[in-house]
Amino acid sequence: MNTDTPLLFRPMPLRGLTLPNRLVLAPMMQYRAENGFATDWHLAHYGKFALGGFGVVMTEVVSVEKAGRITHGDLGLWSDEFIPGLKRVTDFIHSQGALAAIQIGHSGRKASSQRVWEGGGPLTAADAANGEAPWTPRGPSDLPYGPEFPKPHALTIPEIEELIIKFGEAVARADRAGFDIVEIHGAHGYLISSFLSPVTNNRQDAYGGDLSRRMKFALDVTTAIRANWPSHKPLFFRISIEDGAGKEGWSLEDSLAIAPLLAERGVDIIDCSSGGINGSPTVQNSIKGLGYQVPYAEQIKNAAKVPSMAVGLILYPQQAEDVVQSGQSDLIAVGRQALYDPFWPLHALQALAPDATFKHWNESSGWWLQRRANAIAKFGLAPSGEPLPK
Ligand SMILES: Cc1cc2nc3c(=O)[nH]c(=O)nc-3n(C[C@H](O)[C@H](O)[C@H](O)COP(=O)(O)O)c2cc1C
């Protein structure tokens, strides 16, 4: 790669590692784990994005304890038994020259849910009859996620301290499973996010009340994770910059306040999402605009002075390149566009650098695709499925 290489595709050093490019697969739940264990699904699913040219392939959220799963289909890392299944996935990602990231989290009061395509509601007696029994969610307070959702158990201080240790233990396992990057899931109304927001945290102790006490859980988890995560490996933190509860909720101003505190504790990148405190940020009726969260990433990078990652309807190669070129974020995470086209990074490179050959593709495809391209050029054909020219 030379200086003509689009910025999106230039390597980026971060701590002791070098990200091969600036494109990260966004964390996306698969609901395909079996009792928390990774399956062949995860190998094939994450493997295709490594083949597709993502510099960093990030897993869906992986829970630090059994009760911290959202659904029965979530991945877990609360015991060493989970390491080999995840190691298969990271080994393949590495074999393709990409880095492997894992998102670590806890569902909090959004636990005991159905998979989205099963309705996304609370688990019911009918689910229990199918072997998927409900359980009691755990949260900062006993405020349920919705009227039909179970009342969470409000964590005691000793239980909070125990959970913080579990976060540390989970990332120590993630290191042994071969992951290069950890992202802490502090967004979307799940446990960490629900400690931050005044809408979901009505405690009046060391972990609730004013802003600094609501931030304490997130900061303590970060400290525990950094202590258990090798110092040469990067740490990301995903936050809902605004949590979706309007004036009552967690705000941009609050995010600007926490960002430098996270950086002091060893966070390298803030992944800037939004919403989710009272519903899913993605499963929603309102359609958001192109790059709708990029202004958040820009604020974190330029106002809070902490490196950031932008995510949310980043669909087009030039759009992504413009975001990093203009200094709005350091990294780009791509979610649904990658589900649509797992080879999106390789296609983006060809769109941004039209003279790029197929040498960046794996040989098993690239050698043939170059010849296909030669034929297309010779006969003036359309490159991908458009009607033949008349
Ligand atoms: C199928 C699916 C599953 C998701 N699962 C997670 C998740 O596990 N953790 C998370 O932080 N966000 C999750 N998200 C949100 C995405 O990471 C991303 O922020 C969101 O989809 C917006 O980006 P996009 O427009 O590029 O898809 C999920 C989104 C989708 C579509």
C-alpha cells in the first residue's frame, strides 16, 4: 500500500498491534450459540468477513455470566470451557490476516428475551416448554425493561464487586482464545449502560445518584478489564452517546465527560453508538439517515480528544473514506452493509482505487476474478448482474 492508498485501507498502529485497515465488522448478535458455546455457524459467519477484507472482525456481544445473556442463543465466556470454540474462530480470522475483536458485555435488565425473529419479547411459559426457560434479569435497580418484562434483581454492592471480577476473568479468557482487541459493551441499555442512565439507575449509593456515581460501574469494569488484558492489546468501549430517553436520559454532554475518564483507564477507541435504553437501537420503526451517528464520533474525537469509531448506516465506500479523511473518526464499523455484502471492504477498495487488482483477495478467488474482470473489460460487460448493454 502506498500513499495513493485510500486512508480507509492504510494500516493503523494501536498499542502494540497494527490494524491492517480502518474497517471493523460491527458487533452483531447471531443468536446461534448452543448453551453459550460457539458453533460452526460462528466459524463460517465470522470467517467470511475476514475473507471479505475487514481489518478487524468483531464478534457479537459475549456474556460474562450465564444470567448476563440476552437470549438463550448468546455466546458466553464465563468458564474456560468456552475457550476452544472461540479459538477456532480467531485462528481462522488470523489465517486471513485480520485481527479478531470480541465484544464483552452483560444484558442487565434486557435479559431473558426471545430472539428478535421470535418476537424479541420476554421469555414465556411457551418458551420454557420448548426448553428455553425465563430467568431473573439483574440490573442496577428493580425497574423492568418494559411492562411485560420481569422485574430485575437490583444488584447488591457485593454482587456488583463480584460481577466486576467476572468481567476481568472473561477478558483473561478472551486473551487465551486468541482475541487481539476487546470492546466493552457499554451501550444500548444493557447492564453497563443502565448504570450510566438516570432513567434505569435509581440507586443512592456508591453506584448511583449523581453523574460520577452512575459512571463508577463502567469505570470500575474498565479498570478490571485493563488489568486482565495484555497492555499491548487495544481496548475499545462502545457507548450510547445519547441513550434515547431524551432530556431525562444519558446525554452527549455526559459522554463527553466520561470519554477522557475511560481513556485514562486504558480505553483506546470509543465506539459511538446511540439509543437502546427503552428499546432496541436497530429494531425500530424510525428509519435513521445515512451516517446518523458520525456526528457523535466527531464530537468524541474532536471535543473530548479521544480516538473514535463511527458506526450506523455507513453504506458507501466514498462515504466511509470521507469520514476518516475529514477527521470525524479514526475507524469505521460496518454492520448491516456487511451482512448484505461480506466482501464490502474488498469491493470498497476497488471502488476507491479503480486500478486495484484482485491481489488483495484470497488466491482461491482472486486469480479467477482477475480473469473474469479481463473478460468483462474486453467485451464491455456490466460488472455485476446489471442487464446486458443493448
Ligand atoms: C443483527 C444485528 C445484531 C446486533 N448485535 C449487536 C451486538 O451484539 N452488540 C452491539 O453493540 N450492537 C449490536 N448491533 C448494532 C450494530 O453493531 C450497529 O451498531 C448497528 O447495526 C448500526 O450499524 P449499521 O447501520 O452499519 O448496521 C446489532 C445490529 C444488528 C443489525
